[in-house]
Amino acid sequence: MAPSSRTARPSRRDGHRWRASTTLLAPFVVVALVGVAAATVTTGQRGTGRLFEEFTVLTSPDPTGAALALTGHTHRTAGTVLLGRADVFADSLASATLQTDRPLLLTGPTDLDPRVAAELDRLETSHVIVLGGSAAIDDTVTDALADRGVAVTRHAGPDRTGTAVAVADAGAGSDTVLLVRGYGPEGNPTAAFADSLSVGGVAAANGWPVLLTTTDSLSPATRDWLADRRPDRMVVVGGTAAITDRVVEAVAPFVGSVARVAGDTRFTTAATIATTLTGLDDVGRLGTVIVADGTSDDAWAAGFAASHTAATTGGPIVLLDTTGRVPAATAEILARGGTHLLCLAGVDPDVCAALAAPAPQQPHGTVLVDGAGPLEGATVTLEHVDDPTVPPVTATTGPDGTWTASAPAGRWTVVVDHPTVGSQDVTGQLDPAVLTGHDAGPFLLVWPDGNPATSGSVDAGTVTLAVPTVDVTGRVTGPAGSPIDGATVTATTRTPARQAPPMTRTGPDGTFVLQLRPGQWTLRVTAPGHTTGTRDLTVHADGTVEGDLTSPIVLATPPAGPPPPAPDPTVDIRLDSPAGVGFDATGIAPGYRQAVDYVVGYDGDPARVTLSATVDGPLATHLHVEVITDPDTDPTVVFTGTLADLAATGTGVTWEPTGPATRTYRMTVSLPDDTGDDVQGTSASATFTWTADA
């Protein structure tokens, strides 16, 4: 049977009106529409922690009331109304196509619900469009409407896909169509309507036809319609679990282009629709946001009826689960805040209130410096992404590089500032999987773990900063201004942040280049037959250098006389760690692992440099140690064993420089996963010594 439409002529009737009463119950304003439904409204001024200026909770005892609650709250009149069946959603799946300028009501299959009749009177409705054939909504209902003087048009097909085609034919026409799953798998009937619910506002706002298909094969009625109409563009709603690629391939010959809008769950699909099809800007507070129950068996009623409201307000429809917990994708939308939060029937009123003003949260994280461990004393600043009127939140990292703050729910950028690293926006380095459980944008989402009424901890993860370096150039000359070739230039830090001691030599023209991190430095210049020269510098994170770099470093020639004795070889150890220590950990457990780089500088004639260790404490026999030389250029494992073994090796780790040089030792300490419980409560300490023997 082909899809059909028919119109019944109205007859004269006696009109009547239902009255509305308003009762004030602080702090809520309760609006009860007698004989229709109930809506709870509360308003509040924007302030710290409040995301929405106003929120509305609609309540209903059944699907008919769920739709009535919306029209009762949003409409004064409606000349034309859609009417679907209240106990079965099949013929209302595509109703959004016609909701551009008309709301949806629901009634029983054989009788016109008295509440619907009353609402039609209140809305002064003169035309009702019935969705589905007489097997869905009996002619007794259309006759009752006609007896009340209401014109009736019926759009129907032999099944839900046929009815969707009839609705598409009745629409205003569009070059874009939506393809949505119309049937759920066995045991999951809500899957058949979840995506139609989410995309309804977009369909209504644009007048896009909603066509239905099964998951694995293109429905014949839909195929025939596409073959006849050949639209320019099709948007497939949902992932391959909803509509397979096989269906998309079957559609391709009939449309100009095909795009899929999907997420890994119905919640992420709804959020993706909101961000890609609703036309929301990437940044900024929203207007109206509609929150729907996305999983209960009757959630379709309020959700389908909300398509018209979403179209008129421009607001997205986002989903909650039946427990009231907020899925991560939904939280990302709500965290932007807005002017009005509309919670449909089925959403817990307490949850809705908490969504409008969630409890403050405690974001926390760790800041490390690449190759140098925790960064102490850094200022972590959180700046609100969507609302510039929200004050920034700041925190300071401790000795272990960790920080904790208290912040209202929302989306935040994160900036780390420190004299050594400068100011760095680290938001993009935060792990989206840690923050939201899905592929979030470049921001820190501060949101409760599912329950917006509960304060909790939000893990921002660990960020590792690359400390910038600045090229410092200079020139070394003798007393007469002639360049000194081969002079050794060594930089030592004068700030608490331990830096590697960079070393270089001058070229034939006496010039040198050193890459220095921000901080205070002393350049020490030596050359055979000359006195030692020094120069103090301050390197800033913005690349500027404070100090005299324009005049050369002049090395004097000592007076003639017997040659001075050769200096004893020296070993200069620099721990490349802002914390100023090698390993300092408490409360470690099996699986603990930490690495620290020791940069050893030698200044002398050819010699043998030996690493030795002294240890104390029973934990030393359980801690595993690995020592690697030159880890970033030519990594070589020179020791592996326990901390106690390292102390017993004596001269097992050696280095034989042929002159002034530096070498990096990366020492990694770990506690194996299989360490027994008898180690609990034990400790160990160690002292590492490098000795030079000429």
C-alpha cells in the first residue's frame, strides 16, 4: 500500500476552555495546568558556580502528559498540531520533519484523550495532522476531532518506514535528508528511537525529512523515495551499530553526497549532533539547552515532542541515562552554561537543579619538566573558556609538582607559568581520556563524576614541559684583542633550579654559542697560557639575555715565570632536576618507577671517572636500579641490578674522558610488581659519588 494522506472536514461544535492556576512554593515556582500536565520553574541570578540563569523541569505521569507538558509551557496558541499514538512510537519517529511550525501531541489508539481535547481548545487548534494509519490511530479519533470542528489530515504508510515517507512528502521539501535507524535489536527497543530523538530539533529547524531504515539493509520504501527524489545530501545518524556501511553503500547511488554523524554511544551521538548540525559556536555560553531522558522505554514521548521547542529556541537536545548520571559527552555541552535549561519529563527535578548549578569541583594535576622531574613553584592558572566574567582560578605546584584547585563546573584552559619555563598553555597536552572519557576538545573539563550535586576530584593528568633554551653568543680575546681559538667556555647556574652545565669551545674567530635555559648563569672561560675569565648573565624565558654580550671576554696573559702546577682534576656534578634532589619518594608501592638524569662535568687531563654508591636500609635489596649513559644521544646500559648490588660493584660504572667533557647518567629506580608484602614499612637511602683518578 502506498503512503497516503486524507483530510476530514470539520463540523460545528461548542468550544470550552480549561483554566490555569499558579501556586508559589519557595524556592520553586510551580505552574500546574489543570487537566494537562505540571511544569516546575525556578529562576536565579548568575553567580559563581551557576551555569544556567534559569531552569525548567517538566513532569508527567505518562507519554500523553509528557507532550502536553511541553505545549503547556511553551505555547499559547497553535493553529495546526501533529497527533501521534501515545503507547507506540513507530509512526512518530519522523514527526520532527513537520514540527518546524507545529507541536506534537499524543493520544490513545482508539479514543481522543480528554487532556488532548482540552489542550486543543486552549491552543485554539483548527487543524490536526494524524501520524499513522487507522491501525495506529483509529478513525474514531479522527471522527471525534471532526465533530469538534477540527480539520483532520492523515499521513500514513503500511509500516513506520512508509509513514516516514508520507511525512517526508508532506514536508516543505529540502535538498538534505536524514537517515535514521527505525528498528532496534532484540532486547533493546529504545535503540529504535534514540537517534531520532536526538536529531529531531535539527530536522524541525531545517525542515529536513527523516527517513527510516533497518540496521543491515536499506528499507524498500526509503530506497524508492530516494530513487525518485535524489536529494543533494544525506546525513546518516548514528554509528555502524545503528546503520551499517552496507546501507550507506546502498544509498550512495541516489544522493549527491553522504556524511555520517555519530558517536560511540547514543549520548555522544546526541552531543555530536549538537556540535556539528545545530550550528553551535565552538566557544561561548549557550541559550536554551534541552535535557532528555535517553534510555527509559517512554523517553521517546517527551523527546519527540521537544523537536518543535528545539527548533524554535535553537537549543540542542542532550541525553541523560535513567540513573540521572551525566555522560561525559553531555557534560561537555552543559559545562558551557547558558540562559535556560529545559529538563523534559522523565528527568529527575533534583538532577535538573544540580545541572543548572553543579557543585564546585577540585581539579588537580602534576607538572613535570622534560628530563628533570617535578616542577616546584609553578603557577597554574585556569581561565574559563566560555564565560570571561568567571574569575580565573590559580594554584601553585608543590615539591612533587602536584597542584590542586577548587573551581566551578565548566570548560577551562590551563596555563603554567614559572621563571624557568616561562608561560605555557598546556591545555592541549591534557589527556582527553582522563578528563571526559571521549575525544574532547582542547580544554580541561571540570565536571562531577556523573553526579552534578556532588563535589569531587577531577584528574587533569600529568603535563611534561619542554624547558626553552636561548642561544647565548659571545667572543673571547687576548689582551691585544686577538681571538683565542679553542678556549673552554663552561656555564654554571646560580639559581635554585638545577641545570646541566653546558660547555663549548671557541672557534678560530674566538666566538662561541651556548644554549642556556632561563635562569642566572656564570660563564667561566679558560685557555692554556691565559688567566681565567668570567661573565655573569641572566637568561629570561622570553629569549632576552641580561648582561654584557657585546664586549668580548678578555683573558690576560700571566707574567713570565715557571709554569704553574697542573690543577687537580675535578668532577662537577649537576642534578638536572628542579626539585634539587635525586630520588625522594614516600609511600611507594609495587610498580613504582622514577628516573633522574645526573649530568657529570669533568675538567682536567685524561682520567678515569668512577661511580660508587653507599646505601642503607633493607629496601635497598628490593629496589631495582638501571643506569644508562648518554640516554638521549647514544644510550648504553652500564648497570642493572638492585640498589644494594650497585653499592657492591665498586668501580663497576666508569668513564674515561680524554679532557674536559660532560656525560649524562640516567638512573631509573623501580620497585618490581611482584614485591612481597613483607617489604611494607621499610626504607632505603643512597649516596652516589663520582671520583676522578688521573
